[in-house]
Amino acid sequence: MEQKYKNRSDEVEALAISRNSRLRTLIAEKTVVLPGAVNALSAKLIERQGFDAVYLSGAVLANSIGGFPDVGLMTLTEAAAHASFVVNAVNIPVIMDADTGFGEVGNVARTVHVLEQLGVSGIHIEDQVFPKRCGHLEGKELVDCSAFCEKITAAIEAKSDPDFLLIARTDARSVAGYDEAVKRAHAYVDAGAEAIFPEALVDKAEFERFAKDVPVPLLANMTEFGKTPYLTVEVFTALGYKLVIFPVSLQRIAMHAMQNALSVIYNDGTQSALLDHMQTRDELYDLLKYEGRV
């Protein structure tokens, strides 16, 4: 039998290219909903539920993997290791938060190269000054627009597969106002960005206005407890947004459940009251396709 691929790396590359192409097709056809995975296991749940793609949040990487706040402390090496496990666990596209690109222009190019080779189908980079802050907190600072455009151009030039998606995030709305966010979005598209992520818009009217002012593929961030109201995917579809992320929802749900479970174990000395709230052993093994279970 003729060998389809020369080696495992060829097979991985072929799968990555097909996922990149699939992501582009999905964006052309519909609004893509991306829950944020905490780890590879939760990514498998996302895929099993029927979602078309997975999101990897920089905040979740910092919080859950590093135990840090979301201020850009994680390295490209750590981010790549995290992404590798998630990408290899699923067959659907993965879009990843690459913070500020893990450095300056040369670092951004390397970030694209490394994450694309792992099988990530797209990333977004943001126009904050390092150390960055959560997009829904005060005290953020923006880099010079022209300097960020250089990062975008370097990222585009570093791509091997034209279908690898580069998204530019601007935090300008909550720093310099709505008009500056629109101005920067246009500059970023001119520099090569293929989609725009306008962070921390404050109401439905702003999302609608932004979609008219910046008629390119747009990403909406449905994070909790921030500046943005809770709009449905149906609303975003009507407004023309192509990507909707729920970046930290699963982590927040899991942490709340773990906090409650620890309280029960601490006070009761047993987990028996928690069994109905647990994924069973059989459910876990089924998700993992563990054929050797007994």
C-alpha cells in the first residue's frame, strides 16, 4: 500500500491545512461560535457538543496553566505546549489568543510560524503595551498604531498557509474612544489583518455601528463580568459578526464547581454528596475513547 504521508509531521501538516481551509469556509457560511477550552479534555467536550471550532484564551493559559493573572507573563514556549495538547485532541479548528505576539516584530513572526506548525488555525494579536492587561480592565495602554501595523505585516509574511487566519485585536475603545478603535481597525486591515477583534464595546448599538464602519470579518468577545453586555449568537449573526468567542466561561464554571466541591469535602469529610454533580468514570472513558476500560 502506498504510504499517504512520508511521516507523522506530514500528516499533521495536512490535517492543519484542512482545518485552516475548513475555518475559512465556516466563516464564509455562518457565524462561528468558539467556546474557550481550559485543556485538551474540555476541548474534546466542545467538539463532542457539536461546536465547529475551539478557542484558546490567553487569560485561561495564564490562570489555569501558569497560576498567573492575565498580564502577559506566559511565554511562547508555554503557550505552544498548551496549544499542542489541545490541537492534537480534536479535529476541529483552533483559534488562539497570542496576546501581544510574545514580543516585537521578529517575535510575532516566530509566533505565527510556531503556532501554525503546531496546527493552530488562527491567532489574534493585540495593540496593548506590555505588560498587557485584561481587555475589560482600566489602565490599559496602546502601542503606536504604525508599530502595531509592522507586527501585522510581519505576521502575514510569516504564514506558510494562506488560510491561516490573522486577527488583529484593538483595545482602543476603552482607552482612546470608539473613533480611534475604528481608525486603528482600518489601519490594521490595510496592513494585512484578515479580521478585526474590537475589544470591550459597550452595547449592541456599538457592535452594530462597528460592523458598518469596519466591513470585514469581525470577532465578538462574549466574556463575563466585563464592559460588554450579554448578547446572543443570534444577535451577532444578524449584525454580521463572523466569530463569537466565550473565552473564559468554562474555566469560571469549573472553578466555581471546584470551590463548592472542596467546601463539601472539607466540611463533610466525604465526596458522596457530590456524586450527582460529577462526570462518571464511564462518561470520561467514553469521551477519551478508552477501549480497554472494564
